[in-house]
Amino acid sequence: MSEHCRHTLQRAYFFIDGELLSAAERHEISVHLEECGPCFERYGLDKEVTEIVARLRRHSPCPQGLRIRITSLFTSS
């Protein structure tokens, strides 16, 4: 994965989390995701996981140990 892809995906998480980005950043991310198949797939998978976790969090809190393990998976890749 290129540095540009890594940087784009890091900013794409702001998309997923609903955080505000500038219009230029949103456009740049959208263009990259349209042109880069691997990033598009990764973004889609991460978005699905985020949505599933958000739904589950509404029903029961995540145990701290599980939260740490999940977080380490995302930070180690």
C-alpha cells in the first residue's frame, strides 16, 4: 500500500465516523476511492465494521479487553 493510500484511508475514517472534513478533502478522498480499487474495498469493509460496532454498542457496552484487542488490530496494520 502506498503512502498516498495510507494517508487517504486515515482521512477516510473521518468520513466513516461522520467527522467534518473540508469540501476539498472530501472530494480528494472520493476521487481516490473511485480510482483505487484496493482502497475502495478497504474503506467499504472498514465502514461496514464501524456500522456494525455502532449498532452493537447501542445494545451493550464493549468489554474493555475486547476494545483493546480490536483497537490493536487497526493500529497494527
